[in-house]
Amino acid sequence: MDMQKTFRPSPLPFYLSALGFLLSAFCLTACEFNPAMQTPGESYLQGEWQQDSVTKERALLSYSLYHLKFNCDSFYVTINTFSKVNTGADTCMSKGHWTEYCKGTYDEKQDTLHLKGQFCNADFTLKDDKGCFRFGDYEEFFKVTRTSDSVVRFASLTNVIPIKAHLIKRTSCHPKPI
């Protein structure tokens, strides 16, 4: 019996090249660089919007009034909350009235506005976890209805009280480098 040694290539290089191909294909479809400039955002939202009251607010145990500012693809929100029920330390609740701040970016798809950002201090610097109330991520979805050029209704998907805000200052977007 004549036994000859035959050369058999190792399958390892083939598997490595196949893995490399799959990883590069995945990155080409899933990986993208962050933009170097702000995106313009929604032109009808650019400016400052104020909610002055809530329907039947005197009958509610607690409610919030919103001040929203949209600048290109960024948002800044001030939430003034009023409560007849003391659920926390009075140093934070200040006799039933307190204010929270959020900032981040937004996008709109069809009639749904998605705000995603962070809770902040009054000067919109990032808030740490040692203060009063909420901290960390802020995320909210609103169904948006434009009543007129100067009135917008934001119906939260997590809150039953809608925000009816009127335009107090119109601005235009001038994208800045990020």
C-alpha cells in the first residue's frame, strides 16, 4: 500500500476571511459617523412655546406647565409642577411648587415628536443624582397637532393632560458645529 501525503489547506484562513467580510458588511450597513453639524429640525417648531394653564387645574391634585424651546434639532424644556400633595422633602417641593429642566435633541416622524435628552440644572448643565427630583435620562413622545401657526398641542403618550402651547418667540435655525 502506497501512502502519499496530500496537502490539505487549513480551513482557518477561509473562516477568518469570511468573518472579516461579514464584519465589514455589517459596519457598512449599521455603523455611521455622528454628524459634524446640527440638523435643521422642524421649521414650524423653531422658537419658544409656553403653556399658560391646564384645563380644570384647580380641581387637580397636581399638574405641570411647560415652557419649550426648540433650536434646530435641540430642545430645552422647563417643567413647572404644582401639587396640593406633599410627596417629598419640603426643601425640594417648596410648598407645592418646583421646577425641573431638560435638554437634548428631538426628531419628528409623521405626527409623533420624540424628545430624548437629560435632566439638567437651571442653567441647563447636566444634573447629578444628589439633587431633588428626577435626574439622568429624559425621554418623551408626543402626538403633535398644529392648531394654528402659533398654537401647538402636544399630547404625551405617557400623560393624560395635553400641553397646549402658544408661540411666544419665533426663531430660525442656524446650524452650528457639534
